[in-house]
Amino acid sequence: MTKTRVLAALIMAPLAIGGVLLLPTPWLMAIAALLFLLALWEWLRLADVEDTLARTILLACNLALMVALVWFLYRSRAGLVL
């Protein structure tokens, strides 16, 4: 088990560091959102939300919240929101 975790860390750490340093912000933001949604899907399974429809609805609500936050951020930077 420890060997597997060390190997996973050796693979994922350079990818994460390279992503932070080399990817443009919108791409990094999209990849982070995708990883967060995948983690939420697994967390909902751990929280005993067994119904796939319920998990899908919760995931869609979280995605809608992410999109709304990004949309509001870009609108406020453009000076469209007080």
C-alpha cells in the first residue's frame, strides 16, 4: 500500500507542479474544477449517497455554482457589476 502511494505521488507531483507553472489560468481552472467534481462524486459515495440520480443532481448543482462564480468574477472584472 505504501509503495503504491509513493509511486502515485512520484507521478502526480510533477504533473501538478508542471500544471501550476505552465498552464494558462483558464486551463488550470478547468482541470481543477474537473478534479473537484470527480472528488465530489467519490465523496458522495463515501457519504452513503447510493442513488445515482441524487449524486448526479448534487454534482450538477455544484457545477452550476462553479459556473456562476466564474461568470460573476469575469462580469465584475469587466466593470458590469457594482
